[in-house]
Amino acid sequence: MDQNSIAWKVAESCFEQGAEFVLTNAPIALRMGGINDLAAKTGSEIVPCDVTKDEDMEALIDRAMELYGQVDFILHSVGMSLNIRKNKPYTGSNYDFMHKTLDISAISFHRLLQTCYNKDAIREGGSVVCLTYIAAQRVFPDYGEMAESKALLESITRSFGYHYGVKNKVRVNSISQSPTMTTAGSGVGGFDAFLDFANKMSPLGNANAESCADYCVSLFSDLTRMVTMQNLYNDGGYSSTGVSEPVMSMFGDKD
Ligand SMILES: NC(=O)c1ccc[n+]([C@@H]2O[C@H](COP(=O)([O-])OP(=O)(O)OC[C@H]3O[C@@H](n4cnc5c(N)ncnc54)[C@H](O)[C@@H]3O)[C@@H](O)[C@H]2O)c1
């Protein structure tokens, strides 16, 4: 995580609204140290957690409960593709990598929810949000196996959202975010051109990380207390646009 990360902006927005929270990242990523500035600014404790490890997830939730009792909200902001990172094309995927990608980017959300469910870690009416991308619904060739990761992530959102709603009125939603210039985002091939295309296709332009953070805060709040099991677009209208005039003007007879 660094200051471009969506999670960083969400933490800042939550802090501005008076929230207290713990921050986390994979132990190896914590060595970079950038998160320390955010922790100092928001008065937060950092708890290491590799989201693919049951024992790390347990320790993270246990520590949060020691500090706060039950918690009100959780953001899952984790994604990584090993095949993309190793420059493997979609049609030449390595399956060990693919398993790991699905574990990090999607199954970790189930692990998080199940750990909380079993420990009764989330207060009645609490809210859990994860971040996804429209490649779960439509093909974006350079997004590779992350498309499957996001499809699984959104399915877990619905399925666990059902069970957690019944148990304790806990809400579970995904936000489908515009392409955003972050470390994970820029790992996708041709990202600059793609950002430009999405911007031209969206009536409001691309949604930036700050707007995503504001949307997260609204979903963490009681104002959205009856919203659950939804995939919600924060994309400037991209997902409902077939084609836009700026994009049309780049093709065909210009007279
Ligand atoms: N940037 C975009 O264009 C965009 C668009 C839509 C959705 N998203 C999603 O938003 C979320 C946040 O991504 P971001 O763009 O802020 O990028 P980011 O690279 O800043 O965040 C991804 C985080 O995942 C962490 N991570 C990776 N493996 C981990 C593991 N095993 N255990 C714990 N943490 C691990 C990384 O350390 C990093 O902090 C991701 O789910 C991403 O897919 C991003």
C-alpha cells in the first residue's frame, strides 16, 4: 500500500469522519514502510496479515477485537495476479499461479468474512466492502485471470452477504471502480491508454480513488443500512454507456 492506493484514501476519509481502525498489509509489503506515515496520521495500529493464511487472518481479527470489541466496518482492498506479474498471456496461464491469484484476490474475502462470522467480530448492522472491476462482467483482454478473480469475489459478496445478513444484519457489497492509477492498476498492460479510453467513455469521466473512498464511507454508514449483496458501480457512468460522442468522433467519416 502506498499513498496512491485506494485503501489509503479510504483510511483518510474514514479518519476525517472520526473513525478508528487498524491498518494491515502482507508482511512482505510492510517492509516498504510507506504505511507508517498513514498509521501516524490516523493514529492507527498496523497488524501484518498475509490474506492467504488462516492464522494471519485470525490474528488480525483477534487484535481488532482486542482494541475495539466488535467492529463496525471492514474494507477488503487486495488484488494481485501472478500470471500478469510474470508476463504470462491469458492463453498460456500457469495454474499454480492462477490458484495463488484466486486465493489472494478472491478467496481471501471468504476467509475474512468466515473468520469474522465465526468470531462474531462485526457489530449488528455492520458493513463490509470489497473492490472489484467490470472485467467480471465483460472482457478486457489485458486484465487476464483477474477477471475470474473478480467474478469469484462478486459471487462471494452475494453468497456470504446472504448468510451474514441472516445471522446479524451485516451488509456485504462490492464497489466496481473505474480504472485508477495505483500499483495494482498500472500492472495491467497498456494502462495509460486504457485509462484515457474509460475516461472518454464515461459521462462523468473516470471516478478517482478519493470518490471511491467517499462511496466506501457512505456504505460503512447507517445511511445505507438496507443495501447488501450488491455490486455497485463507482465509474462515472461507464458501465451503462454503449458508446460516447468523444469515442465515436475518433472513428469513421469525420465530416
Ligand atoms: N486500480 C484500479 O484500476 C482498480 C480498479 C478496480 C478495482 N481495483 C481493486 O482495488 C483494490 C485495491 O487495489 P489498488 O488499485 O489500490 O492497488 P494497490 O496495489 O495499492 O493495492 C493492492 C494491495 O494488495 C496487497 N496484497 C497483495 N497480496 C497480498 C497478500 N497476500 N496479503 C495481504 N495483502 C496483499 C498489496 O500489498 C497492496 O497493498 C484491488 O482489489 C484492486 O483489484 C483497482
